[in-house]
Amino acid sequence: MKGSKNFFANFSFLSFGLFVCFLAPYFILFKYFSPKFTISTEEIFFALKNSTWQAGTAAFIVTVLSIPMSQGLMALGSKTRSWVEKLLMLPQIFPALYSILIIFSLVNPFPMGTYGIILVFCVINLGFATLLTLWSTENKMGRMALISEVYGIGRLRFLSRIYFPALKADLWVNFFIIFIFCFSSFSVPLMVGGGRGLNLEVLIYEKIFVEHNWNMAVTLGFLQTLLIFFLSVLIFREQRRPKEVFVKGRYLVSFTGLVFVLVYLLLYIGGYLRGVTTSLAQVPFLFMYIWDLAAATSFTLKTVLLFLLMNGVLLILWLLDFIQRGRFNSAVHMISVSTVVTGFAFYLIFPVSADFDQTKIIFGMSVLLFPALFKLFLQKPIENLSHQINIAKALGISKRVIISEIIFRQLKTRLLAWASFLVLWLSSDYAIVKSLGIQTQTLGMISAGFLSSYRLALSYLISFYILVFWVLVMVLVYTAVKVIYVVYKKFAL
């Protein structure tokens, strides 16, 4: 009885509703189909083996490389390092389209299939893995490197006896984080898989749109999402440990690792800039598609603005739930659900008509992108404000004031970054749009179409056009928010 009372005391209809919102695709699918467990073991084994091999190999490579590269960052001064860390995040937070474009132009001929997928996964995740290892080092090592240096035990003995034993668990966690991102990827295998790069997401896509074996697709998608959800809960669970003052020692500094970092950034950023500049000669050919581009721009702009509005509402509801319960909704762990299954659910409930394309994109992308980008940009900063929020609640300050004056006022930069990447991901996406069965061309679809037909120059130009579009939209949004805030403050007073 006591447990039952506690359950109802902690129960929140808002929290339950939000969680159900992000599970909506599966409720929709189970309404139409029943799980089917008769399966071609050869087919599923082949796809599962490919998914595990691609994700595992890429995760292993980037985790190993992240060790010297994280030590390379230790060689930089604080200001320089801060900028380099931001640059290292670009391949991870930029849509896969940009990484694929860069690799296609640098690696010729490109190895389509499993090895090409692994290569793209490594490029996308290497910078992020480096930062994960760096943060783990600073959290775990404390003064051990300096003490080891004072006692003169030598770099090799320090690494083998102290560094690796201390970071072993963290390196495993980093490995599985990258593994999850790669295992659930659809955009990369769809573009560079060829006929030999089949993975679980592509198999689900083929079951739906090629074989029309919808029951099997739903079953596979549900099992994949369940696996990723529980792995995410296990990996991202909060681990409380005493904070130690970190002191950098010579044994944690690697100038070879710094060279790796600089080469990686040079190839990524320099490769993209080189691709854009060499593609400028193809601008006259782009005018052949000017009307298609104008129509796609108009459609994408309207969709982006409505998408931001919906995610803004979701964010406010999410924060209200957090203020009420003191913890984030469990849906925050749904960072890598099946793109294909989610897209197919909204494809089913809305008519196959261009009139409903915006609605499908807004709902589908909100379910897929909101948890991941919230965890990336906002979760930790909001958790850091918990003490202020609790004091405000104790003083009887309203939730509206807590959200506007404590959270939004202090996290303006983070909120702008969160909104900006919602815009960029929607503008340049092609995989989610494809799984939604969209009839209307978007900017991402145009760029992906040129890329898949090896017209790299035109794809580069469209990708750069998307970046310009992104900046202009964010200027528009920022100006609108400033005006709304001024009006709000005027009437609030």
C-alpha cells in the first residue's frame, strides 16, 4: 500500500503524456500491426552482423584514437583549447550529409559498402569521442599524473599501471555511446552502403517500402529501439563520484596526439572549404534548378518555423515537468530510436499527399530530434540550475517566472545553439524525410540527390546554400524572440 501511495504521489499526467508522445509511433504501429516473430534467420543475422561489425569497429577505432588525441588537447592553452573543442564537436552535431560530402571528395574512389560506412562513422564520431575521453581524464586523474611525474615512474608505467586502470570503465562507456550512435544510424548506410552495406535500419526500410512486410519491420524496429533504450539508460545513468581537483602533468600531454587533432580538423574543415571553393565554377549549372530550389526553400522555411514553434512548446512542457518532479522525463533516454519505424508510423496515419508533408516532417522530426538535442545542449546546464529552482519553488515563485527568469535568462546562448541545430538538422536532412514518404522536395533532399548521383560540385553548392539559409533563419528567429521578450516584459510589469 505504501508503495502504491508513493507511486500515485509521484505520478504526473504531464510527465506521462510527454513520455507517451515520444512513444506515439509505436502505439500507432501496434494499432495497425501485430508483432510477428517468424523471421528469416539468415537475413536478420546478416543485417545484425553488419550493424554490429560496422558500429563496433568504428567505436573501437575512435575510442583508441581518442586517447592520444585527448592528450594532445592537454598541450593547448585554455583559450585555444576551448575553441578547438568546439571545432571537434562539428562533425558530430552537423548532419551526416556534410561529413559524407567531405569524405567523397577526399577519398576517390570511395569504398561503397561496409568499409565506407565504417570510415564515415569514424570521421563523424572521432572528435566527440576525443572530448569524452578528455572529460573522463579530467574527472578521474586528479593529481595522479603530477605525483607520478614527481616520483619519476616513467610515462609507460604511468599509462599501464595508473591511467588505463583508472579510465577503463569510462573508455567502455565511451565505446558504447559511439556504438549506439552508429548502430542506429540510417542516413549513413542509406547513402554509402551500396549493395553490401545492409544494416538493421536499412533492412527495416526495405521490409517496409520494398517488400511491404510491415509486420516484420515493426517487430524489428521495436526490438532495436528497446535494446538502444535500455543501453542508453544504463550508459547515461548519473554516476555520482567525489570531485577531484585536476592537475595536468607531463605524462598526460602528447604532442603526437595534437598533430592528430590538427590533421583531423584540417581535413574536415579544410576539406569542406576546398570543396565549396572548387565548386563555385558550377554555379551557372545551378541556375538550371532555380525554380526547384526556390520551391524547396519556401517549403523548408515554412516547415522550419512551425517545427521551431512545436519544439518550443515541447520544451516549455518538458521544463514544467522537470520543475514539478525534480527530474527529467524518461523520454530523454530515447536518443537513438529507429528513424525508419518512426517515419513509417507518421507515413501511415497521414494521407500520402503533399498537403500533409509539413505535418509529417514536424511530428516525425520532433520525436526523433528533441530528446537527442535536449540531452546534448540543455540537460546538464538545466541540472546545474536545480539549486536555484528549488529555492524559487520554496519561496513560492511561479513556474512561469522560474522558466523565463531563471532558466531562459541564464541559458540564452545554449537555447540559441539548441534552436539553431534543430533548424540545421531539419534543413539538411534526407534520411528522415525519405522514411516519412514526403512528396515535396526539401533542401536536404536536393543536396542528397546530387550527392547520390555523384554530382559533388552541385551538392556542395546546395550544402553551402543550406548553411546560408540556416544563418538567415536564425537571425530572423533571434530578432523575433527579442521583440517577443520585450513585449512580454512590458506587459508582465
